[in-house]
Amino acid sequence: MKINVSDFNIEQIAESGQCFRWNKIDDMHYMGIIEHNVCEVKQSGNIVEVHGIDEEKFINYFDIKRDYNEIKRFYMKDDILTSAIKYGEGIRILNQDKFEVLISFIISANNNIPRIKKSVEAISRRFGQKIEGEFYAFPTPLELSKATEEELKACGVGFRARYIYKTCKDILNGFDLDEISKLPISECKKELMKLTGVGSKVADCVMLFSMQKFDAFPVDVWIKRIMEELYIKSEVNIKEVERFSKERFKDYAGIAQQYLFFYVREREKATGQ
DNA sequence: AGCCAGGCCCATT
DNA sequence: AATGGGCATGGC
């Protein structure tokens, strides 16, 4: 299947830190797992060649119907965001599986992206269904709830094993991610934070990357630093960064957050290395 | 080698 | 309500 897309860059999307199961094959050519599908995306310009999922799933997963050009134009009234957007013009917010995002971001706490990817992969391999070749789907709540805390630890999640274990039990006992996703953002967040291992930042990630709550604004160490440096001009606590950012960036604060996150990390790569 | 990682839990105040 | 120590493990 070939599709014409705009405001889309598969490399930026796959490397944006919102997903952990996409891997590079070649230049502008990635492979990822979407639910029980092995998906391949190869892009040249505005033409994207897709294998493994149908058009409807592609449009849904990559949020194709949303006009990111309009959102970017809105944010380009802001000089700082304008330069951030230049780094990641093709970023889009993925519509991922709720349970997978929840567990993945519980793992993300005080962790680094390469190791998060390894852990998510190990969990899929050990507890998920085999889909084809050596590819495994992320486990369902029922499948993952069969894992002991020790088995989870063997997947490299460290002290987060307990969090995952308890959260799985809660989901299995009726905590309904689909139901709470229908709640307004503040109530939804409050519910998510009842789960073990889910604080403010993880809850925001779950809402943004799997529940289409685009006004969620996850504040991690990177975002805190960049907001303090470029906007606030002083050191403040995380709640203040969140309050300030949501007020400033409005309905699509989460998308602004992704541009900024991508920007700081690219800048770090360029200068740091 | 040693610091740090897309934070959260929990005890203390 | 606010603060701070502790946390498994490995990437760089």
C-alpha cells in the first residue's frame, strides 16, 4: 500500500520517545509492532509505503486525519517553538495501545530509552503471543498477569517489577483503561495515578500517547530543564512547569511538548556527544 | 569509573 | 502539603 502524507517523518516519529517497538532498517525505513501486526514503513518524500496493516489502521495509529500543519502554524507565533518545530516537523502523536503504553512508561521511570526498549522487548518475547518470525506482540493484561515479580525482574525492569506486578493485578481486577479514557483529563489522570508506579508524568504519557488527550503535558527531566531555560528563566518545581506550560500551550500542549522534547534531545546529540 | 536515566514510593516533617 | 532518600540496572 502506498499513501500520500504530509507533516509526516517516520524517522522522527520512531525516534521521538513515545514508542519503544520501532526499529530502523534503513534510511527512512522502519519496522514496528502495532498490536498483533508487524508493520513496515518506508518513506520517500510525501510517499509512504506501508506493509503489515491496512489503511484504516495506518490512519488511526499515525493520527493522519489531524492537521498538524495548522497546529504548527498556531505554535509558530512563538519564536522558541518555531525553532523547536524546525527539528521535528514530521512528528505526530501516535495512537497506541493503552495497556502497552501504561506498562512501557512505568518502566520508563528513572531509566533510559535504550534500556526501556530492551525491557519492553523482553516482556513481549516472554509473555506475548508470537506473531510471525521472531516477532512477538506485547502481552495482554491477562497474559502479563501470569508473570511473577521475579520473572518480570528477569526482563531487566529492576525495582519496577513490583509496580508492573501490582498494576497488572489491578487491571485484571476491573480497572478499566477504556472506561477512564472517556473521563475529562483531570479525572482521568487522578484515576491513572491510583495505579502503582504511575505518577503525574507517566499518567500524562498514557493520556497523550494512547488516549488522544492532546492537552496532557508530561514533564520529565528534559522538559523541565528546557522550559526553565527558555521560558520560565528560573528553577521551579515540576507542578509549576506543568501549570505554566498548559496555560501557555493550550489545547495541543502535548504536541508542543513533543516538539520541545525532540528539540532538546537533538540539540544534546549535536553538542554533547 | 562514575554519573545519570522520559520518576515514583514512602517516611518524615 | 512539602521535602528528600532510596531505588535495580545498564548506557554512555
